[in-house]
Amino acid sequence: EVQLVQSGPEVKKPGESLKISCTGSGYNFATYWIGWVRQTPERGLEWMGIIYPDDSHTIYSPSFQGQVTISVDKSITTAYLQRTSLKASDTATYYCARVGGSYYSDYYMDLWGDGTTVTVSS
Amino acid sequence: EIVLTQSPGTLSLSPGERATFSCRASQSVSGRYLAWYQQKPGQAPRLLIYGASNRATGIPDRFSGSGSGTDFTLTISRLEPEDFAVYYCHQYGTSPPWTFGQGTKVEVK
């Protein structure tokens, strides 16, 4: 089965760090971009960035550049989203998604993980 | 950054009716790189349409997409009970960042 499986819910305190994972299976993980999307009731869906597992080339949204780190370990078909110095405003559901097109174009998201809920509260 | 504005915010319709969703971009979306997603409560978004008019695998033909430039439309020809959800457009044109609309909710009238 083609799927993305995300790590479980997280509860963190302000100032702590976060690293969530997304493991792909059932397809050639290395040759599809993986993206991260944040969802909150206030701001809706926000495109954070994408990474190409085969060469680790990464593209960030300017809104998230310097705020998060997207990485990948293709040997275990897993992508990661990392954030340090968490704030309450980082409370959200974070989705990983496979990008359906090619390396150079068509960056729609055709396969989504179930989401990781992150709560940041003192 | 391209801003996508979806309208209306909420559609109140009955099963069997036609649903039409609008997505307007603040500047032209190159290559018709526009996708539509459906999201139900507690679930991840699901791809419906990509390239403005191409149905994703397994999507029923009652879903159709059209448009180019700055104006795009998603149509559900006859609403089924399982279609009541929130629908988002997403532009992934030539240059990032790629952006989503704020969503249109379809509710039972």
C-alpha cells in the first residue's frame, strides 16, 4: 500500500524543540518530493517547504525559512520537520505530503499523511 | 506570493444539487498549476484535481475543474452525501512559495 505514516501527537512547552517524522512506503520514496503543510483554524493551510529525498534539495517558503528545518534519511524512507524554540503559535496540525509531479514541475500533493498534532503550552 | 481567494466561504446545498466553487488568484498562475483538495473533519486533505482540470486517480467524474490565469472553478455536478466537506485550491506555479486558498465549506441545507 502506498502511504505516508507520520509520528504521533506531541505536547511541548514553549522554548522546547520538536522533530516529527513522515515515513513513506509502497513507492520509490527517493524520487518524489515530500512537502510539509501546517494547518491552523486561524491561518488555514500553509505550505512550508519541500525536500527531494534523492539529493536532499530543499525549498522553503519565505515564511518558514530559518524557522524550521526539513531533512530526510532516504535509507529509511523518512522525512523530518524540525523546529527549535517552540512558541504557542506553533500549535497546529502538521501534514507531510508527497508531491505528484516531476523534479522540475507539477508540485501538487497527491498523497498525504494523517497529520501530527502539535500542542505548545506552558 | 500569490494570494488565492475562494468564494463563497460556505455553500448550503442539498444532496443532488450542483456545487460550484471559485478560486481567484492575485496574479496569473503559470501553467494552469492549480489543484483542488477535499478535507473532511479529522482527516487529511485529499487531492481531487491537478493541472486545473485533471482528475486525480479514483476521483469520480462528478468532480470537474476548469479555468486559467487568475480564475479557476471546481464543480461537483450532483452532490453525494459524502461530498459535504471543505474544499481548498492550491497554486503551485513557476516560483515558490506555493499557496492555498482559505477554503469553501459545503454544508447540508
